[in-house]
Amino acid sequence: MTTTTPSAAAGPTLEVRGVTKRYGARAAVDDLSFVCHPGTVTGFLGPNGAGKSTTLRILTGLATADEGEALVGGAPYRSLAHPARTIGVMLDARALHGGRTGLETLRLTAATVGMPASRADEVLTMVGLADAGRKRVAGYSYGMRQRLGIGVALIGDPAVLVLDEPANGLDPEGIRWMRRLLRSFADAGGTVLLSSHQLREVEATVDRLVVISQGRLVREGTLEELTSESGTRVSALDPKALRAALDRHGIAYEQRSAAELEVSLAPEDMGRLALKEQLVLTSLGASDGSGLEEVFFALTGQLEQSPAGTAPDAQPVPVPIR
């Protein structure tokens, strides 16, 4: 299937610099900073309520930060001369107008952003909806709406893509298509920021990861770096004091045995914390590398969902010692 490549040799960098957004007394995003570079697919991960959607809305000009700034190629979204020609955005495919056909949706979008009508036909084929182009969006499946939403993001031939949960509703073939699309886009110099709960799909798609919890950055790095740093196993002469210190610093941990904890810190950072808290450690060592799912649960302090899909109770929010 035909894919797309950004028109520029290298896309703009996305930067989130010290962004804070409060709703009343609650900080949905709390002093958050990270960077997405051209040529990479960055996965944006966090549990429900972590602040991902708020961050994306600030980045794409739909919300205003109380502090800090979010930049696309060094400029705020709202100051871009031709935003849709620079950054393609899909935050909620369910918002597409159900009374229009897929082709009408793309042609209207093309006209709005200054692209020729032929771009709509091109993108319709690109997202695999050529046979459904004259069907009303209300009759589309969720997966078809997702494809059309990605098409809307692509209509301006942007150099940046920001997608929120793009794999939702896609069948296996659709997920493979999306993976190829994003890889091709990044390999041609584009910049991709991808928010998703589907950790296995993220692991197969992204180059870098930004993990947040309760609005704060937990960890940022390449997929290889994060999956090879699954944490540290530690025990102390006073286990109660160790747990209390971890709780005070918001460090996520799991009880591995009666005496041993696994914490979401590198061994050297755990050693620094022990020195600061005057803890006597009886063992300290790196645990084995894990897959992305295990790393995600360790970093965010989340427990894996039960087979019935019940929501877990939250654990302390991890804040790595720097």
C-alpha cells in the first residue's frame, strides 16, 4: 500500500519545555519537558489521567499552558503560518462529521489548508479507504474512522505527525499498515509523536519513549535504553525505613520477597538515595532487562490489569533521582 513521506528533508523538532497546566488545585501537567527529534517515532506513554491528552492539546494549540511552552520547530503552534502544512494532528477520530462521506471530509480539509482537491483522492487511497470514499462516515467502523482521521492529519503533507491512540479499532492488517506508514514517514526525515495504551504495538513501532505519570516525566530515552534498564533489586537492614524513604520520594517499587524490593531506579541512583536517607542496604543490584510492558508498570507504579480488565490501584509516582 502507498505510504507518505514528509516534503521536507527533515521535519521540525517538537519541544515541551517546563509545561505546567492546572485545573483548579490539580496539576494535570507538572513541569514537563521532553524533545522529539526528526527521523524518529516517539512513543508517549502513561496511565489514564497521566496528562498525555492535556500535553498534546497544549502542543497543538487547543489549550494554553499556565507555565512553560510547547514548540513546533521553535515556534508555538498558534504562531505557525500554515499549521496543517507543518504538523498533522489526530486527537479524536470520533469527532469526524458523520453526515459527510470520507472523500468529502478530505476534500473539505484539503480546501481549508490550501491543498488541491486531488490531494484528497491521493490520501484516501493512502489510508486504504478508496472503496469507501463515497460512504458516509456515520457508517464507518471505528477502525475506518481511525484511518480517515490519520488521512486528515496527512492531508497538508506535513513534516510532523501527532497522533493520539491511532491504533485503536484497527485490525491486525490495519496495525501493520500504520506501523509501515509511521516508519516510512520517520525514515524520510519526519517527526512523529505517538500516544498509545497498546504497549506491544508501541514496542514494535517506536524508536524513543517518553513516559509520564501524574503529569511528571518519569523516564525519557530510546526503546533499547528503557527496556534494558528495568530497575534495581534492593533490601535494607530496616525494610520499613526503606519503604518509607521510597514513598517520600515518590519512587515506584514492588515487593519481590519478604526482604527484597524492586525499585524503578538505576543501582547508582538507589545508592545515592540510601546515602541521603542514611539507610543501611544489605543487597543492591540491577534486575534483568524486561519488555516494554514490564518496564511501563515498573516506571509508573501501575499493577498489570487482571484478566477481567479491572482497573488497578495506583502506586506511588516515581520521580528518578538525577
